[in-house]
Amino acid sequence: MNNISAISMFFLSGFNETVNYRFILFFLSFLCYCIICLVNISLIVTIILDSNLHEPMYILLCAFCMNGLYGTTGFYPRFLWDLLSDICVISYYSCLIQAQVVYSFACGELSILALMAYDRYVAICQPLKYHFIMSKQRVIKLVCFSWLTTFWIMAINHFLTSRLMLCSPYISRLFCLNWSIVQLACFPAETTINGIFANITIIIYFLHSVFIVWSYMYIIKTCVNSIENRAKFMQTCVPHLVSLFTFAVTILLDVISMRLGSKELPQTLQNFVSIEFLVIPPIMNPLMYGFKLTKIRKRIRVILKMK
């Protein structure tokens, strides 16, 4: 094998365990994707069309839903196609693109959660400075910065992967991920820089998590002695914490399964663990915020009554 171009296609062997119930999985996955699109687009359109919702917290929520659509669109159409295919193959560059989308979605989710935590910290702990610090223009700039930063960090990871010589075309997953491709390298010594940059990336987004936890600890400390702040916390912070917990658990399970080895786990369980973060958060987040945040709930009721 002289160069990396020797492998032009990957076989997604994770689909081997789905042969006997592919049509059921296709129906359930298609239904899931339709629900994700419906609830996220509904929330996005509601926030965009209602000028009363053009506030930092709702702008961040809108970005949160857009990011969910971005990530799931990078997964579901291809996944549905593969479920109906006899042989599940994906081209080399399509695989890298899918990995880029999925990774940037996951890390983008964490970045937006960090911005949401900072927004609530300023709103509750420094209310007099809130409108100065969290202006609409600044929030939009922060969202764009977080998206672009995440995209380029992931792009560097995948560029480093693209230089590797690979010795196997088989990926034991339902979709492409960077580390799954790196593990196919012919010479492990060549993957050292991939491992270093991957660990730097993990540290960067781990620090995001630390910042989120610190913010909410400070918020809780502030709310203890104030009934008004306590009510504000229950109304606006609890959905953020539930989103963070759900996302963290689903991602952590997948990372443990992928990075620490999972040969002892049944393929069916590996498949379920690997797609949790593309199923549960994108559905749960918009539903939870839609029911929990009063302004959005009232606006949705008005729209439904008009129909």
C-alpha cells in the first residue's frame, strides 16, 4: 500500500447486526428524524418571527436548535439510506465530511451550553449589567465565534487524519467518526500527533464543562438567599442543566465505548450507545424548552389557537 488513496471506500460493519430488522429501524429512524426537524424548526421559526423573543436567552436557544438540525442532518439521511442498502459503504471523503459534521455538532453543542450558562450567570448574579454585557449583537457574535472555532478545531483534527496511511476499510460503527478512522492506520507511530491534538481538543471542551459547572454553582449560591432569583433559576436554568446532563451522559458513554475499547460489548449495544447523542438531545431539548419557558409556551399556544 503506497499511499492513502489505496482506500477509497469504507465498509460500515456496524450495520451487520441490523440485517433482520432494518425496515423497522428505518421506520423508527425516519419518524425520529421527522420529529427532530418538526420540533426544532418550530422553535426556530417561533423565535425568529416573534420580536418579543429577540432576547439573548432565546437567541442562544435558537442557535441551540439550529446546531441540533445541523448535526442530525449530517447523520440521519445517510443512515436511512444505509439501512435500505445491501452493502453499507461510504466514500473516503464522504466519511471525513460526516465525521466533521458530527464532531462539530457535538462540540458546538457544548459551546452553546457554555454561552447559555454565562448568560444565566450574568442575568442572575449581575442583573444591572445584563443588557450591557449580553446585548443581542454581542450574543450573535459569540455564537458565530463558537461555531467557527469549533468547526476549525475539528477541521484540523480531520486534516491530520487525512494524511494517514490506512490498512483496513472496515469501520465497526453505524457512521464515521475521526477516531474510528485513526484506529485503521497502518503505522500507530504516525497517529501520535493525532492523539496529541485529540487530547488538546478534549481538554478545551472539558474546560467548557468546568466553566458551565462553575457558573451554575455560583448561580445556586446566589439564589439561596433570594426567592426572586430562586424562581428565575427554576424557570430558566433547570432546562439548561437537564440539557447539559443528558448531553454529557450520552457523549461520555460513547467516548468510553470508543476510546477505552469495546470488543467485549455486543455490537447491538455499541450501536445504541454510539447514536444516543444524535437521538435523545435533539428531540428532548426543544420539547423541554418549549414547555418550560413561559414566553415560548404562550407563543406556541397563540399559534395553535390561530390554526
